[in-house]
Amino acid sequence: MRECLDMLGRSVRVPLEVRRIVSLVPSQTDLLYDWLPAERIVGQTLFCIHPERQWAIDKSVGGTKKVHLDRIRDLKPDLIIANKEENDKEQIETLAQEFPVWISDINSVADCATFATLIADVLQIPQKAQDFLPKLHETKKEWPDFEGASCVYLIWKDPYMAAGHQTYIHDVLSHLNLKNAVEEERYPLLEIESLAALKPDIILLSSEPYPFKESHIAELQEVCPAAWICLVDGEPFSWYGPKLLELAATAQALKQELDGAA
């Protein structure tokens, strides 16, 4: 066994050879498939839909917020990879009494690099992180500059919920020079009147976790007539790992659309 620190500073005893992994976060699962043979990931959540060719119902252990503990026990994992925000604390503590559980805590783009380095060390594949990090560094040079435009990034409706400060999405917006108009931390609920009072230049409607549609644009345009409102693919804005490398293309297309509407 090896002693490995996770991103919460916990010491986790990990087998010298990790053969059976259960991953409880979609973006982390996506990275694992990019780095490891598919047969080593024996369990994943229903929301681990990337890469598409690896989505499999027989690997499902439930959702990120409510996993099936007995199903995980049946899989006899050598390692469970979880996340502080995405997974239920009580369930993770229960699993940690029986299996090695390594927990990530990602609130910034910089944390993505730390995660890649640490998890590659845990899995004893340091070269994978060494290959990934230069790609991340290079793609960041291509992230467009939104010139300080104020922005509200909505992730839910009925009630509206936005990505506030102290979130990974907030840090991504900051890297794009978008000023988060929401001053509260984490994920505050917004009444429609409060949203209108923010007078954002831009409102981004994420494709996840709430599936915003074109009809919602018209609804919001009535109360925020001066705002530019757009649907966005939420994965490059909120997933770390391979999806983060897609942010440049996604944000560039968004900037071009915004400039064309001006």
C-alpha cells in the first residue's frame, strides 16, 4: 500500500497496483478513460456520459448525489475517486470506512492542474499529467477576452440559480474577463426581479444541470431587454479534464456571436 494525500489533505492508503476504479464524478471519469484502459474503470455514475463509447448501464452505481452503496461494494474497487462538492458527504464517509476513497476539491482552473498531477501520481502514470498540463497551458492562450462585460451564468430554473463567487465556473468566467454580476458565493437563488436589477450585459444559460432551451431566452429578454442572452454548452465551462481543452473553441464561438450581435 502507498500513502497518498488527496485534495482535502487526507492521507489515503492506496494499493500499489490499482486495477478496479469507481469514479463518482463525470468530468473525472472522462479524464480516467483518456488516461487508462477502459476495463480498469469498473463503476461510474449515470451522468458519466463521456466518452460516449464508454457509457455503460452495467457500470452504473447511481447518481452523483445518491450512489448505490451495495452496488459499489459488489464491484470491490481498489480505489474510489470522489469530489467534495459533487458527492454526498455521508455516503463518502461510509465508503471510506471500507475502501480507499480519494477526494478532489476543485474551485479554479489552477485546481484542475493540481488534480491532474495528484491523481496521475496516485495511479502511477505521471507521464499522463506531464502530457496534459502543456495542452492546458497552450489552450489557455486561446481563451478570448470579453473585455470585462458583466455576466450572469444560470444553471437552474424555478427558481433561477446562478454560479456565484467561490465556484469553479466563476473562476472560468474570470479567466475569460467576464465580470460575474452575482456577488453572492456558491450558487444563490435569484428572483426574476433580482436578476433584472443586476442589469448584466450577458446572460449565459447553461445546458446543464438544467436543460435551458430557446424559449427561456425570450422569457428572460422581457425582464432584461438590454442583456445579450445565449445558450451555452455547460461542459467546457464546468467540467475539468478533457472538456476544459474545448473551452477555447466554445468561448471563441460565443465571442464571435456576441460581436456579431453588437
